[in-house]
Amino acid sequence: MISHSKFELPTGALEKFNDDGYLSLHPLYDADQLTELNDQVERFICDVVPNMPQEQVYFEDKADKSTLKQLQKIFEFDEYFRDLMENGAPRQIAEEVLQDEVVPVNMQYFNKPPGIGQPTPAHQDGYYFHLDPCEAVTGWLALEDVDEETGCIHYLRGSHKTPRFRSHGQSGVLGFSQGITDFGSPADHANEVSFPGTGGTFLMHHAKTVHWASGNTSKTRTRKALGFIYYAKRAKLDHIAKEAYQAALDVQLKITKKI
């Protein structure tokens, strides 16, 4: 297993995170560690996914198991990923940028299958989280090389500083049910930053940072990644609002036969 030695942010990284709403590390994991991570993901998909609740497993085409696009809560189903989520560098980085102890909330697997991987709509994660204050982060680890063709992440620099969330509405995209309804102004694109990178690249953004990704237009390459969500200990969760949102979403996904 990957050893979890103490991780320290590069000089100036915390200040840059506070200014921009995100940080990038190239790479967080070396080639050998990345091979191990990819082997463990394949094991998980083969051995664990068949027994997971359908609400946690998303496909681009439900009838085609080769189009797996997203897995939720994987650290709750497997000891290897629980150790990574609870003791690995992503948690240490989250505590550094949030300046607080953190609560591990979700670990996700993402893929955009070749040619059919859908765009990720512009959104703010905190809109889904129902936290007060909205103090949380999402980490994103590239399991392979990613670029504009396969759907690298884009951030809106400084968007975490606005006091309120942007207006969101139903997106129709499985796994990203809400998207910003007024996104795409010249001001938005003026502050846009994209992050192509090699496998092992790690990004982390504040829960209020606007971000998005294009679809995968490559005919041969996948776009696989792991996601890590941590809440600051000082953030309080509105359990009633969160559970109501999730229940309504599950019903909608079942009605539309997406899960």
C-alpha cells in the first residue's frame, strides 16, 4: 500500500489557494504509485462494484457495463480506499488549505469513456453540500494523462470569494444534476483556467469555486480520475436539506432510468 508520510504544501501554495480557489500539484503520486492506484481501481471495479447499491454506480449507458462513468462512496466499501481517504496526502492537503480538521465525506471514481463521455456542467460543489459555513474542498487525482480532448478540468479563478452561490438548475447530466444557469459571460471566460496534466496530477478546489469540464471527444482514450470530498470540522451540515435533496435526486434518476 502507498505509505502515508507527512505531506507539506509547497511554499506559497496556501496563499495561492486562498486567492484563486484551487491549487495544483504535478504530480502528487509518482509512476509506481500511480500503477498501484490504477491496479486497485481495476480490482475494485471487478470485485466490489457488482455488489454496490445501484444508487452509487453510474453508467453513460445503463445497458452497457463498459460505459461506467462514476462511483460514489468507494471508501465505504473497501479497506484500501478507506486508508487512502482517511490517511493519505489528500486529507493532509485538505486540512492545510481549510486550516481545520476535516471530515472525510465522499471518495468517487470518475471516467469519461471514449467518444461518449459527457461534459461536466459548470457548477459549485457547495451548492449540493448544504453546509454552514460552506467550508469544504474537493480533490481530483488524474489516474492517466488528461487534456482538452479527453475533458480536463477548468476553474473560474477567484469565484469562491462571492458571498452567494450562482444560480443553479437541473442539468440533465448524470452525476452532476445541477449546473449554473447563467454561466458563459465574457467575465466568466476572462477568468477561466484549464488544467491538462499527466497522470498523478492532483487538483484541489474550494466548495464555492466554479468548475467544469468538456466531454471526451477522443475515440480511443479514457479520462479516469479519483475524487476526494472533505468538510471542515467547523462546517455544520443541514441534514434535513441534504437528505431531502438526495432522496429527490434518487427518485428522479430512477424515473428517468439513469440508475
